[in-house]
Amino acid sequence: MNEAFVYEIDQDAGHRLPCAAPPTTHEVLAMRGLHVTPPAPVYVHEVLSSGRAGRERPAASVARIHLHLARAWQMLIRLRGAEALLIAQRIERQIGPLPGPVALAVRCEIAAVRAAALVLQDDAGAALAAALCALRLDAATPTAHVALTVCRCVYWRLGDPDSFYAVERREPGGQRGRLHAVTTMFDLAFDAAIEFGQMHFNAARLLADDALDIARRCGAGPAAIDALPACVMAQVLYEEGSIDESEALVAARLPGIRQGGTIEGALRGYGLLARIAANRRQPGQGLLLLAEADVLGTKRNWPRLRAASLAQQVEMHVAADRIDQAALCAQRLAVLDGQCGAASSSARFEIARYRVLAQARLALAQAHSGASAQAPAAVDLAALRQLHCDTVLRRDRYGAVTIALLLVEALLVTGLRDEAVEALVTLLKQAASAGLHQTLIDCSERVAKLIDGIVRGSIVPVVDVRELLPFAGALILRRRRAAADVQPGRDTVRDTARSVAAMGLSERERAIIGLMGGGLTNKQIAVRLGIAPETVKSHVKHLYAKLSVRNRIEAVTLASRLGLIRLSGCVHAGD
């Protein structure tokens, strides 16, 4: 575990206190470029002094404080971080007269509440400081599990997997409730996200599935608390070409993301749905989703979400040859980047990354359209190379793929064809070994022609690529099939008869999925069809397997997207 989490026992006070071994909390933050005020050391001193003071505080006050803490945790489970912070501030004003051991436990719990709430507000630096403070006050409390999870989240965000894996994995003591389940779910979701970033897709799928299973058992609420693992699973499905199933997973959670989801769920959810819209040649729908994400980012004060939305808007405008609109979005992104100097280092890195990608796409589009004779020189190769190097160092291989594709295109535009071919071959080797498909199928026309040239033999790389030819040929074939199946301006979903044949649904199963879309429970469906509730449950189980979904909302969303049903009412989450 990280050296900052070293403890020793004070035999006189009977509490765990931080030992003097470096680095300090502030030093840990400074090493990662996080400019935050270090937590005041007055906490432990106050605890010791209150332990020597009298114990005049009535038991009713302690009970009231514990009730407020329970409310704060409930707000966090509902992903309402701002309300949890307000409750924590009120509790702090009531701690003074409490006995020493009680005050210590309360301060530890408040610090853990604050850490989780600040993560929800996307303030990584302050969240890490609060989490370290909670662990130093008392690493033995049940809520220390939350503080450790916050540390893992921040290290993941910082692109520091070594520190992420070094954080202790601990089973909390005491009674396990919903808080423990939610914390464990997020632990698994972060593991899944890291594995996905390293393009270990099978591992990411297994971890995300475990996280979703925990969320189902603990009852995920309307705030889409399971959006992150669902979006990781959807990203894996997308890369495998299961686009309809991918969309169903995310679309089912979009209302909860709008209502009060996490930024990580919003980033992946909106981004993936916009990619799916682009894949189906529906830029209008994609741009509406991205505009909604921009508004949500402004409302929640999430500049990362706004930056991601603007960068993807640039990409979609460029694909539609709307260079002027792309330039306006790129300008807005540059202004946003300039306004985020006080953001945490992780947010600054990501916002700067989006800006570099947007500027590169815009410059490449201008070079292609001939809008400016100087456009090829405007492609900043040095910035793209540095960004690719930094992303690889953060072990985000999946994020590096997008940058590598842009770099290949930029090398072509600037006349460095041999280097472009070499970079593309390296990327194809990585993609073939990892099982990366759809991102390469979605590549630009310039890169696709380069891949096609390698397959046909008109372009001969320096290295032997015979083993890559089947994979590269399959990418080109799937790209052509997708282009042939898609007609711009029309809904590209399969018709009902074709969908039913593909999914193998029986007449009874179609009737049941239709009634589920009308909001009927299993018992109501049984009455309507005149069959036993157990029979309905059996049909529903087979439906989930055939549609590759995990609950009623996903099943109904996918069935609606495939044209199997027309939604006419609410969908109940349970039976």
C-alpha cells in the first residue's frame, strides 16, 4: 500500500494516529500536481483534547449526529454529493463537546463523506486529501473502505495505475449493508475501466458484469448508480460490433444519468451514444446528445464533460463537411481549456487532450477541403506525438488508439507516408492482439484507404505483415458492409421481421416483451395471457438470454430500438 497510509498505535489514547513517516498528505498531492490546501492537522489534536475533557454531551446528541451521518451516506448512495457535503458541514459544528473516541470516529466518517462527495463533484485533488485524512484519523473504521475506494478512483483518474493497485483491498468490518455493496460495486467498476483502458476486454467484461450483478442485488436507484460498469460493458460490446446491445445498455440508464449520475458514467454514456449515432449516419441525433451533454456539464460544473462534448461535436461536424461549425466548437473548447487552469491535474490533462484532438481534426479537415493553403502546416504533429506518448505512459492504450489514428492521418497529410504506414502497422498489430475492431472500422477515409492498400498489396510496409492481412481484410469488409447497410437520413434499425428472425423470439416471447413495454408486471402479464406467473418468469429469462440483456429496462429498450415493440407506458424495474 502507499507509504502515506502507514499507522502506529498510541497506547495512551488507544487510537490509531498517523506516524511521522513521509510523505505527508500534502506531499503526496504535490507529487501528482494537485494544488489543494492540505488538511489541517488540528483534527488529531482536537480529538486528544476532547478525550481529556469531560463527557457532558448527552447521548441524544450522539444519536442525532449518527442520524445525520446516515442521511449523508444516503445522499451519497443517491449520488447527491452537494447535499451530503452540507450535512457534513452541519455535523462538524456539533462535534466539539463529544468524548474523544466518539469525536475521532465522527471526524473520520465526515472526512470519508467529504471525500466521496468531492469525487462526485469531480474535484479529484480535494477528494484525495479528504480520503487520506480519513485514513490517518482512523483506518480501522468501516467507512475506511469508502476512503480507500476514493483513493483508487483518484489514482485511476490521475493515470497512476501503480498507486491504484497499491491501495489496500479491504473487507469492511461490522454489518454489511447497502453502502458496502455500492462501494464494492464501484471498486469493481474502476477495475473494469482500467482493464478496458489497457484493452483487456475479456477482463473488463467480467469485472463490469460482476459490478452490475451487485448493483442489481442492492437495487440500483433512478440516479443510475451502475452507469459506469454498464458503460464499460457497452464499450466492450461496441468494439465487438454488437452495436444494438451496446446502445440498449446505455440508453436504459440515460434518464438516470441526466437526473444525477456520475461524471464517468456521463462521459462514457453520451460519448458512446453519439458514436453509435455517427455509425448509423444519424449526425443530427448525435449532435443533439452532445449538446445535451454540454448543458449537463455546465449545470453540474463538469468541465471535462463539456470538453468531451465539444471535441466530439468537432468530429461530427468535420465528418459532415461542416467546417465552419467545427471551427466554432473548437474555439469554444479552446476558451474552456483556458478557463480550467485551477482544475485538478487530471481534469487539466483530459481537457487539454480534447483540445489537441479537436484542433488536429479541424486542421486535417481544412487540409482536405482546401480551405487554406497553409492548413497542412497547421497540423501540430509534435502535439499529437506528445499526447500519444503521455497517454501510453498513463497506460490508457484504448485512449491512445484514437490519437494514433489521427497521427497516421496527420503524417499522411504532411507527406510522411512511410512513417504513417509504419505507425498504422503498429496499431493494427495491437488491435489484432487485443480484439479491437469497431474503432478501426470507424476510422477516417484516408486511414481506411491506407489499410485497403496494405491488404491489396499496393502498399508494402517495411516489416512483414502477412499475419495481419486476414485481420485488416476483415476490417475493410465489415466497413464496406456497414456502409452498404446504412442509408443517410433514415433510421438504420433492422425491420421487425428481420429482428425477430435474428433474435429467435417465439410468438409468446414477442407478446410478453410487448406487454413488458406497456409497463405490466409479471403477475399482470400472467393474468392477461392466462398463464402461470412462473411460466412468465421462465419466458422472461429466455428473453434476457436471447436479447443479451440483464433486466426489464434493457430488454424493453433494445426491443424498441429493434422495432419489436412500440413503447406505450412506463417500464417497471421489478416484477
